Amino acid sequence: MPILEAIDIIKQYKQYDTVVNAVNRASFKAEDGEFVAIIGASGSGKSTLLHICAGLDKPNYGTVKIRGTDITKLNPDQLGRFRGQFTGMVFQKHNLIPQLTALENILIPTIMCDRPAFSYEEHIKKLIKTLRLEDRLHHLPSELSGGQQQRVAIARAMINRPQVLFCDEPTGNLDRKNADEVLELLLDTKAVIGQTLIMVTHDMSIADRADKIYMMDDGQLYLFKDKQGFYRNSFAEEMKRAKKMNEYVITADSRPDA
Ligand SMILES: Nc1ncnc2c1ncn2[C@@H]1O[C@H](COP(=O)(O)OP(=O)(O)O)[C@@H](O)[C@H]1O
Ligand SMILES: [Mg+2]
């Protein structure tokens, strides 16, 4: 059974008398421990889909199953508990609380969740060490660099040891060096804690590290690449498309027909 399954998701927004199909019958799956990247142009519906999968928003139609539970059917209390226990979210703009220190921010989810069945102390120490935040714990977000703020947000998202971690362009506001560093730390932490990573990104060099890449195009979601290679259009078209998004280097052995 996949750990996450989004089936036929539709989300519409009404603006005056027009309807925007932000997500239009999108379906995808993630297996336990997989790193799934979702790419696509700005406005194509990536954040809307991610928020629905994370239980932060309701679809007009469709279901989201996490560990076999249809989260679209949970009441707000049940959903809050479920999210706290099994999922974490890293937002594009970290959303740290400015009046709280880094450590206090990191610990927020532990207050809002039933005590999970593991030793917090060990886990917290490991997380803080992996994310190299030891020296910054008692600083306010305004006293941290962009990369450090994003690392605090990642620690906060991982504090309850979520089985599924959702990230919405977690490196979107960072320069190349910091973006690469945050990705390495995410993957290291993923290796340490072992969870499923669902990441929206516009950065092809980051998406290329994923087990599977989906592409969102005007609300519709396509499998773009997996271990077998590229899908949807001809190889040449995919390359043109990918190149337009980023300078993406496609190696000969990643071609399905190579
Ligand atoms: N709360 C909202 N109200 C109305 N329209 C929205 C809302 N959120 C998103 N949209 C629209 O839905 C589409 C998809 O948005 P979004 O999911 O944020 O795209 P992406 O994350 O790919 O940039 C866009 O056309 C956007 O303007
Ligand atoms: Mg977005």
C-alpha cells in the first residue's frame, strides 16, 4: 500500500464570475521512503495540490489517503491530530513565529500533538546536530540567516518524526549554496529519520535527486520521470521543456531509449 495516495483531486477557486481550476483531476502516489518532486510553472497549482495532500486545504473532489486513512473525511479535530502525528510541512516562506527563539519554534508541534511513542530527547539532539543548529537555538528568527531560518523550519516540521514530510519550495528563497546545503541536510535527515518526502520545487537540479518527478501543468499532473526515464512527450520535447525551466543536463543513460 502506498503511504500517500492522491486520487482525482479537483480544486476550483471562484473569482468574480470566473472559475479557476487550480488543480484539475490530479492523481499521484508515493511509496514509503520515497522522495517525490513536483515541478511546474508558477501558478500551475503545485502549492494548492501540496496543501490538499497535507490536509491544510480541502479539495472540491477527490481523496487523499495517508497510511490508508482518507484525510478528506476527517473532522477538524481528527485532522489536526492526524497531521501532528504523521505529517510535517515546510513552507516556502518558513513561517517562523518572530517572537519565539529557534528552539521554541522547533518545539511548537510537540505541544499540539499527543505524546508520540518515542524518546523526544534523543531525536531532538540528532535533528539539531544534523541541521547544524546547535549554536543558534536561543536566537530569534530575525537574528538568523535565510538558510538558518529555513533549517529551523525543517527541524520544526520534523520534530514529531512525521512519516510524510511536505516541502513547498523549501529552497526557493535561498541562494545556490544555501539551497544545496538545505537539500543535503533534508536528505541526510531523511536518511536518519527515514520518511517520505514530497517536495514542490522549480529547481531541476534538486528535482533530479528525487526518485520520481511529477510535472504540474495548468492544474493537471503528469509523471515526468522515474527510474525508468522520461514520460509524456517525446524525449526531445521533454528536454526543450526542461531546459526552458532550468539548465537541466540530461545524461545519455537517463534516456528511456538509451
Ligand atoms: N486562495 C485562492 N483564491 C483564488 N485563487 C487561488 C487561490 N490560491 C491559488 N489560486 C489560483 O490557483 C492557481 C494555482 O495556484 P498555486 O497552487 O499557488 O500555484 P503554484 O504553487 O504552482 O505557483 C493560480 O491561478 C492561483 O492564482
Ligand atoms: Mg506555490
